[in-house]
Amino acid sequence: MKKLMFVLAAVALGVMMGCGGSSTEAPVVVEEVVEVAPAVEEVVVVRNDVIFTCGCGPDCDCGAASLTAGTCDCGSELVAGHLVKVEGNEALVCACEEGCTCEIDAEDETKCGCGKDVKRVSLEGKGLYYCNCGGSCTCNHVSAEPGKCGCGMDLVTS
């Protein structure tokens, strides 16, 4: 009797689980739909106005200018800034924080819009290419390679 009850329980369990006999129904397939967020396109802004100059102070006359960080001849670290104007072959540089886009202060041409001093650095003999649209250019483009600046003029070197 116990065996019979065990067999009946096993058959009943098999029927409930879908194992009891042949079924003409197709198995149910469940697909999980996963939504994928569209990729965010990263925009890289190329700045052509970043220039590194010697950071040894106002009495320094080493005149170092480069497109990469490093150390100048006097041993001081080169400090990042951005070109705000070119007069002849002289760069006027603002040593603002990274990402700054200020211009020369309209009230005081020795200051940037952020209040920092404008530093004058000669580009002569540095091997850099820069835009010089005339007596006073504000295209603010400096490069290691020849090319064109924002106004369409050829970059020059001295």
C-alpha cells in the first residue's frame, strides 16, 4: 500500500511538472527584453590657445614658451596659461585656471578678465606657429605645426 501511494504521488507530481505523458503544446519561451541606453558621444574640445610659460615670477627673463608642460632653463616649472592676444611676435598670456576663456580686461590691458596679470612672452625662436593677423591679433592660436588659424590666415613662425 505504501508503494502504491508513493507511485501515485510520483505520477501526480510528474503530471504537474509537465513530465506526465505527451503534450501537443509547444513549450513556452520567455524572452527578456533589455533596453540599452544610447551611447553618449564624448565631445573632445581641442584648445589651440594653451601655452606653457616659465613660472619663476615677474623678475624672470628666461622667456620660455612651450606647448607642453615641463621645466624651463632656469629650473622653474612651466605654467599653463592661454594666449589672449598676439602683438607682432609677442604673446600675451593669461595664467588662469585650466578651462578659462577670459580675455584681456577692457578697463586695464595689463590684466585678464579674471584679474590675473597678463604675461608678455616673445615667440621668436621658439619653433611655435601662431596666428598674427596684423598688428594685434586675437585669434589666439598657437601650434607646433604649420596650418591655419581661426580667421583663415596661415600660421607664422619666427
